[in-house]
Amino acid sequence: MRCDIQGGGDTDWNYRWYKNSPVGILFNTKPEYRISPVYWSNSGSYTCEGVKGSKLSMTSDAVQLTVSDQPKAVLSIFPQWMNPGDSVMLSCEVDKTSTDWRFSWYRTVPYRAGLPSLSDKSYSLQPLSDNVTTEDSYTLIPAGPTPTGGYVCRAGRGDPVYDTLYSEPQFLWSGDLQPSVSLTVNPNTTQHFTSTSLSLSCEEKGNSTGWRLMSYRERRVKSGCVSNWGSIAGSTCTIIYTYTWYSGVFWCESGSGEYSNAVNITVNDGDVILESPVHPVTERDSVTLCCKYWTLKSNFKADFYKNGVLIKNETTGEMTIPTVSKSDEGFYKCKSGEGESPESWVTVREKLADPVYSVVKIGKATAAGPDDVTYAEVDLKNKAKAKKKRGAASVDVTYAEVDLQRKAKAKKKIETATPPETDSVYSLVKPYTVPAARPVDVTYAEVDLQKKNKAKKKRVTPPEADTIYSRLKPR
């Protein structure tokens, strides 16, 4: 702050500075008053006046200084629950009255020395690949399995850079099972009554170690299993007595920063819950939703709703969707005379494409065939196993039974005394869709039906030549 005396004429003035005058006098004889660094306690009303011997200037108009807390970025994620292959939009918001912000983006990992950390040091922050942007939004396109995990942003501007506080972590969740570990829930439903037992287990599929159960409850990240819940045995947490404040999102994470699928658990203190599957259901599967009364009463009438719209009335308290499709995804709840359940989201994942296997038809080889092919020698017998070779090296193969069926006999007249050698023939492989009960992996083969002997010389009555067909049976 600077104090100027109008018409002062010379520089022999001294200066007095006041904060919340006439309460506080700041002894400073210079025309400038500097505060560095600024704290919240520096907020107040400032005035100044000049002093020259016994001469005193008029007091200046007051200037109000307001020091606010360091701004904090606010992160939002859409969608927060996602399917494999989806892209996600991260948006970072700061004080809109300021401009020229640049934004930094991070993913949370278990605490590691040397990386920036959140205030409670429960997580460190790993910068995303293109970490700094001028745009306040960031498109996240996950590679591989959909990542469950937390994300953080902050903003900075100026030179030297003035940074906001880090945002609170916002979590991106995937209900789809992950390759390393999966979170399983018993009973296998997203909704539970109070005063019941519940267990959650981190089931390893790979070599990852150090898995721990975590939860996001009451808008805070917490350890997912605490001693007063019940018992901890290995990677299984058993809750003996459930309360409504146990509701939240649960997942498993490892010390190396891997995450499992996430599960949204609701503990309801009402009389009715909807039992729906914890994990996503697959297209064309069957799924049954059960409306449950806390006294275990069965066969009562219930109305089922999807996204707030009544879709079915059932007298048994159960609704079955025999062939699930992507259009069945949504929020479900049930109502009865006993009460109304909370809503549960049912996720439907796409069914993988049907596997294919080959049918073999006999055809002549062409001169322009591929250089690197797998040949199979087939002994011409009713049942034969294909032997597979690539050069001189032996490789693991999937054996196929070839049923050489004799469909018809073709008469063939041989006109020359010494007939030429017959051409070798090869199989032509064409894929087609496998029925549901057929095997998945099948070896494709070019089959060289080699004649073992040359045709005999002309005889008076030549033998009938067999036409041979093959049928490939995958094993």
C-alpha cells in the first residue's frame, strides 16, 4: 500500500499507518507499507497520514483489505460409475473471478515418499501423462480394464506460480471384475437390513499382495474394515452387526496401487430391501430381483420400478428378466404394503462375441500360397489325428479328429499307359459361428493329403477311385 500527500511539495514527510483506526497504529515512516506473506489476520481497514514536524496532513480514505483462505479446486467426474471402454470427463473448478489458470491432473496411489500427497498422507498423487492443461476439463480414456481409483486436480497461475489447494479426491468406480483381485460380498446383494451380518472378501487372482479393504462413506475415504465391526481373517472382513452409516462404496487396493472392482452397499433401516446382484450381469443371462421384508415374509405382492416407472406387478415378490439386454440397465426398486426399498443400480455388460472354429473343405493348393503356414499330414484312415509341424521344430498343438467318410465312388478312366502323378490337395479353412456348447480354441490347418504311392500303370479294367470328404471335429 502506498500513501501519497497531495500538494506536499517536498519529500520531508514521514508517514503513519493505521489498521482499524483509531485502534491500531502501525509505526512506519515510509510512504509504502508492505505485507508479505499475507495471512487471514491481516484483513482490516487501512488508512495513512503524513507528518512533517508539527504539521499533520489529513487522514486518507480507508482501504479495506480482505484476505481469504487459499482457494481450493473442486473436481467433478462424469460418469462416476463406468463400463469398460468408456471415456470419462474430469472437470476442475476454481474461483471464477480469476483468469489465466492452468490445471494439473493426478491419480491417487497409496502413500509413497517423493510424490506429492494429500494432507492426511493416506494417498500420494501420481501425475497423469499430459499433466498440465489450459482447459478446465480433461478426458480420461482408460487403457485395459476399467480403473477404479481416485483423481485429484489443482490450478495455478502467475510467475512464480500461485497454486490453489488440491481438490478433494473424487473416485471413479467400475463394478466389472478386475484381473488381479475381486471384491466379493456375502450375502451377494447390494442392499442389506440393519442388525444383520455381512462379509466382504478381497479374492486374489494374480501375484499381487498386500490387499486391503477400503470404503468411501459419508463422503470420506476410510479403512474398510475396523476392529469394532467384527473380525478380520486374512483378506475377509466380517461385519457382525450392520448400521446405516456403514453404507458406501467398497473396494480393495494393493500397496502397488492396483484396485479391484467396486461395490455400492446400502444398509437400510426400513422394512423392505431389493436384493439385486452385486456384480454386473451379462447380456442374454437371466437375472432375478427379490423384494424382501425384514421378517423374511415370502410370497407377498410387490411392484417393481425401473428409473421411477412401474414396470411389473408380482405376487411372489420376485421379478425375473429371462434374457437381459443393455436396455435393462438402470435404477430398480420395489414397493409393497410393507414399505419401499431404496434404489439399486443394475449394470449390464456386453457379451463377448461368439468364438469361431473351422470347417475343412478339400481344394487344390495354389502356387501363391503363404510362406509361413502350418502343415498337417493326415493318414487316410477312418479316424486320424492331425500331426502338426512347423519346419523341424515341434510345437504344442490342438489335435483334431478328421472323419474321412466315404460319400461316393467316382469312376475314372485312365487313358495313358503311365499316368502322371496326381496333384497334392490342401484344405480350405472357413470360419463359422460356434454353437454355445462348442469349444473355443481350435487350430486352423492346411491339410496336405499326400499320396503315398504313384498310380499304377494302365490296366484293362481300372479300379474305381474314391472321392474323400473330411469333417473336422474340434476337441
